[in-house]
Amino acid sequence: MTAKTITGCSWARRCGLLAVLMFAGSAAWGQQQPAPDPVADNLFPPELVLANQKAIGLDDAQRNYVRAEVLKAQTRFTELQFQLQDAMESLVGLLKQNPVDEAQVMAQLDKVLNAEREVKRTQIALMVRIKNKLTQEQQSHLRQLRGKPAGE
């Protein structure tokens, strides 16, 4: 059996052409303007809040709350990072096997995705807690500050 297809083009050549087309398409896609992110538009990362604490009039209780929440989240992120590293290492080990056990790979992939999900969940929860401690005026000011380039 040869690698030639009915059209006379080898399988490897077709795969190479497909890869080039996909890469070109992804490069063009990457040049388009990113879509607005409604979640990010409505939340405030802790670094934005703390970097602008004086400008937005953050009081001591708010500042202490944000710092405490960041410390709790950082601890959780560290735990999740270790879980994610272990899960990825196991996944890679399963993928190196020949033949690959699809059921084991999918089960391990679920562990990786669950760890990633928990990271995102922790991030969103932190930003929701921070937003809930800010006044409407502080939130409005942060939106204005976020729209400006750095250094203005």
C-alpha cells in the first residue's frame, strides 16, 4: 500500500498543506480585534485596585480586606498549581504509552480541566469579593483608570 491518495497527493503532503493553512488562518485570526470581555469589564483585578488605592479613595478597612483576600487566594493558587502540575505530569505519562489508553487519558484530562476550572473559579470569586467592597464611585473611577494607557 502506498502513501498516495486517489488525487495523487501523498498523505504527508496533504497534512503539511493543512497545517500551513491552519497556521495562516490562526495568524490572520490573531490580528483581528479581540472581542470585548463582559466578565473582565465588570470586575477589577486586585492589582488594579491596590495600584490605584489613593486615586479611588480606598479606606483602611477596604485595603485590609483586599489584601487579606489576595493572601487567601494566593494560598489557594499555590495548592492548585501543585495539583495541576501533578495532573499534567500524569497526563503526559499516559500519552507517552503505546498504545494509549483513551479511557485513562480522558479521566486524567478531567483532573487537569477540573484544576484549571478551580483556578478560574478562585480568580472570579476574588474579584467578586473585591467589587462588593467597593463603592459605586470607586468602581466608576476604576473603569476610567482601566481605560487609560499606563503612565497617564
